Amino acid sequence: RMFLTRVLCLATLLSAASAMVLRAGDPVPKVVFKARVRDASIGGENPFKWKDVSTDDLFKGKRCVLFGLPGAFTPTCSSTHLPGYEKHYDEILKCGVDEVYCLSVNDAFVMRQWGLHQGLAEEKESSANPLNPGNFKKVKLLPDGACLFTRGMDMSCTWGTERGFGERSWRYSTVINDGKVEKLFIEGGAVAQNSGPDPFEVSDAATMLAYLKQHPRK
């Protein structure tokens, strides 16, 4: 009887965990990102002001690619993950995508400096995208400093003894169609806490491109 009780408890926990994972058709979390945009009227060396940018601003009525990663300036994120999407940005847009976003649990200041360090071309004039002017021309860097979007996507993970990162985003990529998940690629198949390995096999630009070419905009 005790064994049966334990089995039922485990099944309940597994079912609950499974239910938390977003699936195709599920809405993405509605949050507000704290962005920094250029304002020429401010002048000086730091002509930026705060701007609240909502998920509706970014995703409503649009088909977007978003990839989440553990941190700005970290090795795989800097050497492969972000550069891959930047390199294939134009090709991705030709597949019926309106915009590409790179999200990390870092603040707007860190994300900007990382983008500049990566050699991304800054958008200094156009305000066509809600994150501009002051973000970038191709892949837009999205600061999820409070981890609100990441938690809502059930992609939050904590690296304690492994890297000392604290709470960050697990590595993943997704297609968001009019505010809903169209496709989700999760590294390792599921979020892992305090993980030693940092898998990078399915959230890359090549995998995303292959999916988009097989699933054009409807």
C-alpha cells in the first residue's frame, strides 16, 4: 500500500510538471520589459530614457522568433548562439518572420553592452521596432532582468554551485505567432536545475531555419 501511494504521488508530480510546459497554441506570458531607448533631446554621453515595452507591443499580430539563453557575455551564447541568429537574420525573415529577439535574464544596460561587444549594428534613428532607437538593426536584444517572461515560459533555472549564476533562462528557442507558441525547442528536452552540461543542439539558428522553411507563414 505504501509503495502504491508513492507511485501515485510520483505520477501526480510528473503530471503537474508536464502540465507546466508550454505547448503549441498556448499564449506566451504577458509581461512588461524595461527597455532603454535613445532620446536625442537628452544629449550628453548617455542619451537614453526608460521605456516600458509589453509582450503585446512585440508579438501581437506578428510572427516572431525568440531564443532564450543563460547570460550575456557567456561563452556559448557569445561564440555561437547569438552570432548564428545574427548571421541568418535576413534568411529567417524571408521565411515569413517579422522579427528575431534574443532574450536573457540580464538588465538593459548589460544587454546593450553585450550587443556592442558582439559587433551588432546599433539602430540610432528608426523607431519601427518598439525597442528602438537604441537597440540593434537585426537581432533585437530583449532584457528580462526580473525574469518575469522566463518564469512565465517555465524556462527559469537556477545555477548555484555549478556557475553561481543564480536564476537565469534555460537555453531554448521558440516561434511566437500572434502571442501564442507555434513551436518550442528546449535544449535537453526539459529545463534542468543547476545543470553541469549546457546543451546546445536544438535551439540554434540552423534548426530554426529548417523548421521555418518547412512551415511557412499561413
